[in-house]
Amino acid sequence: MNNDYELLWKRILGEIETEVSKGSFFTLFKTTRLLSIENSMVTIAAPSTMIIDLIQKKFYQVIKKVVDKYTGFDTKIIFVPKTIDIGTKNNNIKTPLFEDVVDKPVQVGHLPRVRADYTFQTLAVSSSNQLAYVAATAVAKKPGQSYNPLFIYGPVGVGKTHLSQAIANEIYKKTPSKKIIYITSEEFTNEVVEAIRNGDTSRMKNKFRNVNFLAIDDVQFFAGKERVQEELFHTFNILIDRGAQIILSSDRPPSEIRKIEKRLSSRFAGGLIVDIEPPDFELRAAIILIKAKKYNIDLPIEVAKKIAEKSQDARQLEGYLLRIITEAKTKNSQITDNLIYSSLNNYQDEKKIFHPDEIIKTVCNFYNIKPTQIKGPKRNASLVRARQITMFLLKKELNLSLAEIGNVLGGRDHTTVMHGLGKIEKLTSIESFSTELKNLTTHLKNY
């Protein structure tokens, strides 16, 4: 039977390989193995819970689609963290950095997009996110009663997703029978488009309108999508009437999301709106220590502080930490002070990576205007110039696409962005403007 599983998994992986990038396939899938199929329950082994988290977050639906195709079942998938012998002779090497001893498998069938480690217990709290934390815990205790909807907004990497998923995990822990869906705006959009294309909107409506808890990430990307907004509006009303809890997250408050129907925007603002600010230094250091503990690493607090100085983005901070872990694994050594510092020193000569909000704030401070004005609809000359300079810097420093720049600046059309970039390109040949732009760039570098 094991040979049968190996052959089946080989075929499944062959199809998955055509749907994911080469890097993702060799990093995440090459070391997995099919352990068993019992009724509609499929158990897959992966070498660590970190690998499982990555697969669960990005590729669960891809795996399920292919597995369902080959098994003929509507499967539920369980991942088991387990060291896998892939035929090498050096099988006795221990990998304590990536190997977790777990008594129970991580089941992802019920909450396929929710990370098990995103809980209230693993969230660092300070003044920057305290209000959002209090609101989220209140919702988790009394879903559908305390604040409905709960709208959380803030820049990338401040913990919006962590809070949304912590609520889902808490509700699921207390009442696993409840139907819970966490989804991104892109995935919701794809569901609506697919349903319309297949003439099967009833299935899609049944899926989203009969839940007890619905969380949608990045709702600013619904801007301009009229049919999707219509479906969301009706789904929203039905769920609120039924007492189901709705959680929404965005990079801006409802009032600043352009090209959103007023009736939908008013629904977004109908509950509690809370913002999360970028984490302060102390919170960033605490986040690093919590992440290190998750990977079973005893990290000195001085090292955590040094990592915390690198960025205001919590996700990027975890990336620095994972780089240290990866370097230790690559060198097949324990994490030492020397390894930590040498790994961090690799970043010293790298170009500073900015967050879009840092560029917007720098421009606003330089020209003494507000971010809401940059993102807003007003078109007086001074605002238009500052807005176009922001577009130029977002393109130059971050290499964002025209559509991404438009979304960052309140949902503007890509042709507007293209026009703005052209205007600034022409002005750079004028010495006075070129000097002004250099001074602004200097302010940005020193942000």
C-alpha cells in the first residue's frame, strides 16, 4: 500500500509542479509525503510546522483541487510535522531549528486559511495596537454582539491579519461546530467571478451567506469592482441580520476607500472602526522575542533589539529572524552569537527598503499636507504636484506597478498614475525642481 501512496503522490506532485513556481515547489513540496487516505481524510507529512504554515497559507486550495481530482473525494487534509527520509545517507543529522515535536497533527480542513499560531497569546500588545486588541478580544467572547462589523485598518505588517485570525481561532476553539471563513478580498473576488462564469452563483451565495463568522482581508481592493461589491453588500446584510460576526481589514479607513459604493462604505462603518499604528521599538523587540520562542530559539534581548531597529514592519522583522534560522540550518550548526551577528551584518550594505506609508508621510511632512489629502479627490495644483511626486517615489524606490501605486493613493486609475509619472519625469530636467526632489529624497533616506 505504501508503494501505491508513493506512486499516487508522485503523480499529484507532478501536477502541482505545473501550478506553482519552481522555487516554491522545491522548497515546500519536494519534502512532503502522502501517508494515508482513510475515507475522505488525507494525511500528508511535511518536515516542520513552518513548512505546513507556508503551504496552508499559499497553496492549500491548489493541493486540495489536485488531491480531489485523483481520489474522487471531497477531501479534508491533515498535515503531520514529521522528519522524512528522502533517500540520503546522512539521515541521522538533527535539525532542532526546524523540527517541532507535536502530539497532534495540524488540521487545516476546517480553517484552511487560518494559521494555528495566530492567537491572542502570541500577540505582542502595546499602545499602538491596544484598542484593536481590546476590541478583538471582546468580539471573540461575544461574536455578533459586541462590535459588528469590526473594521481594522493600518499599514502593512502591523498585525491586522493576526488579530482577525486570532478571533477566528478563539471562536473555533470554543465552538468548533460554527462555520468560519477567513478569506482575502482577491479570493472573494475570484469566487464571485468564477460563480458568474459558471452560472452557479447559488453555490457561492450559499457558501458565504450561511456562516457564523466571516473575515475579509484587504477590502480596499474591492474598489471599482461593481458586481463583487453588489454580492458583498447583500451577503453583508444577510449575515448581520442573522447575527453572524463580520471582520474587515484594510490599509485605510472606509471613508478613504475610493470607488466603493456609499451603501457598502456605510455598512463598513456601521460597527466599530479601530486603527493599528506601526509598532514602536519596544513592541518590535517583543515581537522578535515571541517569534524566536515559536521557533524554539533562546534569543538574547540585545539581539532582539538590534533586529527591531531594522524595520517597522513586523513581517519583515520575522524575515530577518528566519534568515538567521536558515543560515544556521544551511551551516548545520546551532545558533550562536557569532552566527546571529554575521547574518545581520549581511544587511548592512543593502539598499534600505521603504514602506509606501513612509514615502507618503515624508512627502506630506515636506510639503506640509496631510496623507488624507494625498489620497483624497481634491485637485488643486499644490496637491496634484505632491501626489505626482509621491507616485514618482513609489515607482523609483519600490518599483510598484501602476495599479499598485493607484491603490496606495486611494484607488486611482493606472492611466492617472502614468500621466503623473510622465509629468515628474519632464520636470526632473529643470534644475530647481531637481534640487527640490534631491532634498526630498534626502529626507526620505533619513526617515
